[in-house]
Amino acid sequence: MSWDPAQYELFAAERARPFHDLVAQIPSRDPREVVDLGCGPGTVTATLADRWPSAHVYGLDSAPSMIGAASALIRPGHLEFGLGDLAAWRPDPESVDVIVSNAALQWVPGHADLLPAWAAALRPGGTVAIQVPVSGWLPAMNAIRDLATSPEWADQLAPAASGVGPRTVSPVLAADEYLDILARAGLAVNVWETTYLHVLPGDDPVLEWFAGTGLRPYLTALADDGAALADFRAQVAGLLRAAYPRRPYGTVLPFPRLFVVASRVS
């Protein structure tokens, strides 16, 4: 699946707000090593370097296009980025002070198995901070999946739809499950959920929002067939206009998110 940093950043302020709300709850002071797993284009990762000017901040992402965009933000020795799969990241015990993963783990099946190792990687006083969209059954995602698996599109989009079909179980866990895993790993855990009501400007803003995230597998699958891609986008746009009608002041997109902040007591 290809990622488009420019498309993702169309709603940069709305996408950044959960990150800042997450980081605001991190109690760790003066960390030395900070890792952002699934850093995307690096713009919010850079704010970690501003927050902790004495830390070494490292952003990891599996998309070359995202790391390419982030490379413009590098501050040698202070803010750096690398290409890699967060599911394969294996930190040494007690080697990291803060681990952040914002809106990335929903793409990683079985990511709960990673959390004990992340907890073990924390130094005393360190924190794991996670935010995941709880968007698997939003009207937008239902509409997109139902269209992609319809008779008209199933043949072309079967590879993209595998694993994300209409009744697929999301890899995102319930809030209490994250709490249990990290508390059993010896961390003090703070968990909460928030639904943001994003008021989006412009024409077809919900389409443009998901074109940067949940629509990407389907758009990538049709990238070599311009006519089919345009047709599919137009059909998705119509469904999303019906599900999220435009109002005089914009289009409202309710978007629920789950936050987990877990710290190792000094």
C-alpha cells in the first residue's frame, strides 16, 4: 500500500490534535530516548523534539514516502527518522524513556503481542503512549468496504479487501484489554476514549479525509487504471455525501479515538 504525505496532511490540524492530547498526558520528565512508532511525515514527531530539547527523538515508519517527507525535518543528533516496520521493532530492555504510537497500531494485526516488550523497554519513569482510531464500524468505513466487496468491484479490489472485508474483526482492542495487558506488565495505566466532532470545509471532505487513511488500500489497488480509480472515487464520494451531509458551516465527521498512557513508576 502506498501512502501520500500531501493527502494525509490535508487535515493536518485535525489529525494532530489527538497526538497533542495524547502527549499532554505523558508524565515522564527529561527523557533521553524518545521513539515515535508510525511517525508518518514527521511533523508531529518534531514537536516531541521541541517538548524535550535534551532528548534524542527517533521516528520510525514503514512508508518510504513518509520517511522521505520527514527527512526534511532532521536535526542531527536530536531528531532523526528511519524506515522500518514497527511490528519488527525490538528494543532492548530498559533502553527507552518514551514510546509513542499515534494512529498506527490499527494497521498492525496482533499488535497486542508487542506491548509487553515495549513495556519492558522502558526505563524507570518511562511511558508508553498509544492512540488508535476506533473507526472500524464508522458509516464511512462501512460504505467503503461494502462498495469494495460489491459485485462491481470485488474482482478488482479483492486483494485490497482481504483482511478488511465487511465483517472483519478490527485489530484494535477494547480499552480494558489494553489496560489489562500493560498493568500486568507492571505499568500504571491511564485509558480514555474521546469522540472528536471534526467540522471539515470544502467539497467531499470526508472522501478526502479517508483518501489519506482507510481508502488507501483500494486507491492503491486501482492506481494503474485511471478510469476505474475515478469511477470508484466518485461512487465513494456519493455514499459519503449521503452518510455525512454538508451543513451551512461544513461537514461534521464524528471520529472516536482510544488513548492509552502507561508508565513505569520510578
